[in-house]
Amino acid sequence: MSSLNNSPSSRAWQRFKRNRLGFYSFVVFCVLVFLSLFAEVLSNDKPLLVHYKQSYYFPILKDYPETFFGGDFETPTDYLDPLIQQKLSSDGNWAVFPINHYGAQTLNYFASTPNPSAPSGENWLGTDDKGRDLLAQLLYGFRVSVLFALALTIVGTVLGVITGAIQGFYGGKTDLAFQRFIEIWGAMPELYLLIIFSAVFSPSLALLLILLSLFGWMGLSDYVRAEFLRNRQMDYVRSARALGVSNWQIIKRHVLPNSMTPVVTFLPFRMSGAILALTSLDFLGLGVPPGTPSLGELLAQGKNNIDAWWISLSTFGVLVITLMLLTFMGDALRDALDPRKVEK
């Protein structure tokens, strides 16, 4: 047990926990992500459970026509309709709604003020210019941004580690050829390519992920290459070669584990960059498909509706808090994995 507690990973974790700002930022960020994964339970225009005429219904899992609840049409039930709400609250009937009664695409047709409307008891953060609840838009948009950033970070990290490992471990002509390729590939106009592909193909998160991944690996590749160039000269690598260990086993068991410090350190910063990239593209109209909750679209609405200060302020606040949490986590990780740090 003592050897486990004295392992490098354990000591790094203890240093990370001692950085209170970074550690609590990590906890808060994990809580926010966890809550966003259950956005449909927290913010939805459909009840979680309905008790109507001695029967139970689960509208959050299945659509029911409004004739089930005393309506006149076979269309899906609008649970915000005053007539439906009256029927669900009379004669012993009841419904359990989420905390926020609006979904990502819910339009408040029964608003008492024109859109965009200011924060009120009905819409806690107000509505956007389409009449959608801003709190629901931020919750769902945060989830889209974080999951997209996580996917882009994973893909970019894998590509960066693979290319950097090949360059650094083999060196010579292999390294030279990769460096020339990276110089040419990095000179390509990424924004122009995004504009062209957005005009040719229908916009989607998958297309954005592919396009951004094509360029997102190069920065990390340089750091991994430098680590491999340094570690391949170590005595333990030379000993492994002398014992006839294959190159793949040397990379897997010896070089790669000792070259992961920059990879882990840059993960929060890469996620910050991915969130900013998606937000910027959405702001320019080159990002997610129309109708997808988007922080960038909300910023664009704030620009187009200067008087609706609540749109810009709340969206900017979500972005600032998210990026600050990731930055504090990155700083704490950098300090925890710094080999120059000495245990006190």
C-alpha cells in the first residue's frame, strides 16, 4: 500500500488536490457536465410523469396525443397549453414537470411580452428573439459544446500522439518527411476550407469534427515529438534495444508513458480551444445545423438585439465560467505534473 501511495501518479494526484483552485474547478466542471447530460430531466416542456384518470403516463419517454388528456386533436400534446394544464390539475389529476418547463426548441406561444422578453418568473433568464427559453438554450448549448470539445480533444490528441511518436522515435528521414508535410498542411487556409465545405455539404457536428480534427493535431504533435526525441536516448531504451525488445514494445512500455506529461497537461487547454472554435464558427453561421442549441448563435442574437442585454450577458457568463474552470484545471495539472516540483 505504501508503494502505491508513493507512485508517481499518486504523488501527482496529491499535488493536484493541494491546488485548491484547480481541484475545486475540476469538481465544479464535472458537476456541470453531469447535470447537462440530464438536461431533458432538468429542462423540458414535457412532464416527467402524468397521473390522469387513474392512469400513469411518461411523456418524457413517449409522445401522447392530446386526446389522451381531454384535448380535441390527435396531434402531440402541448403541455404548456393552458387548457391541457387545467385538465392535468383538476379532478385528482396531476403532473410532475422538470425544474424548468421549457426544452431546447420550445417556443413560448403564451408569453405576455414580445420576444425577446426580459427575465421573469415564467422565463428565468428571458427568451431569445425566436421565443425560446434562454435557460434551456444555455443548458443544452453547454452540453453540445462540451461533448463536441471532448470528442475533438480525443481525436486531436490521438492523432497528435501517433504522429509525434513516429517522428520522435524513428527520427532521420521519417522525421524530416513529417516535418515538411506538417509545414505544407499547416499553411492551408483552414477557415476557407470550412466555408467551402459548409457550402458543399449540409452542416453537421460530424463534418465540423472531421474538418477541425484535420488541423487540430499539429500543435500537440510537436510536443510529443520533442519528448520522444529526448526519451529515446535514455539508458532504459538502449537497454531494451540491446535485449531485442521490438520497437512497438519499447514505445508502449517505456517511451510513451514517460512522454505523456505534455499530453495530459494540455488537455484542458485543448478543450477550451475547441469550445471557442465551435462558438466562433456558430457565431459566423458556419457551425452546427440550424435548430441545434448553440452558444455562438446566442452571441450572434445578442449582437443583433443590443437592447436584449440578458442574451449577451448570460451567454458570455456561461462561456467565461467554462473557460475559467478549464484554465484553472490546466494550471493545476501543469503544476502537478511538473518534475521540478519537490514534495514538501
